[in-house]
Amino acid sequence: MKQKNYKVIFSEFDGYCETLDRNGCVSYPVTITWTQEGRHYGKPVVIIFGGSRAADELPAGELQVPFEILDEVRQAGYNAQPVTSTEIRDYWQRARRLSVKDHWHPEARLIQY
């Protein structure tokens, strides 16, 4: 099996956007990789700060992933929506100035849709 890695965005649902009366969510970059060992062998897992997280180990939210991996990611149990690599890059560029205070993930940003 060939090692695959994708840089994607995880959009976490919480009350932060509601308190600001904005349409969006707290989002941060994560990596999806296909494991070559252990209980998740051959399936996609999310990597955050070097640790793997199965679908049931993430906060409520959804991944923003390229269309070509959408089905595999959903089959592994993750909530996911398709976006293009260009959309991911554009969202992240706009979000750089919208940092989120006191969030557990230091790269968290407010992404508005």
C-alpha cells in the first residue's frame, strides 16, 4: 500500500461563531493519512499534533476534504464535505486574520462561509 497524506481542514462545531453572530466555524489544519499498521491498517485517520484520531475521537464537526478521498473518509466514519484544494487554500488565506481566542488548537481560525 502506498503512503498517502492530505492536508485538509477540520471544522469544529461550537458556540464561538454564534457568540459573534457570524456564519462559520472554528477550523484548523489537520492531516489525513492511510495507516500502514495497527487497528486502522489501510484506512484513513486524522493526525493532529502527531497523534492519530479515529472518527469517534474528534470533537463534533466535519472535515473539508478533496473530492477524490471523500468516499474513503466517510466510509471510515468521519463527517466530511468535499472542497477543492484551491478552496482549502483560499479559506485558509482569508482566515489567517481571524484567530480564535482561548481555543485548544493554537492554529484555530474562524472560517466564514
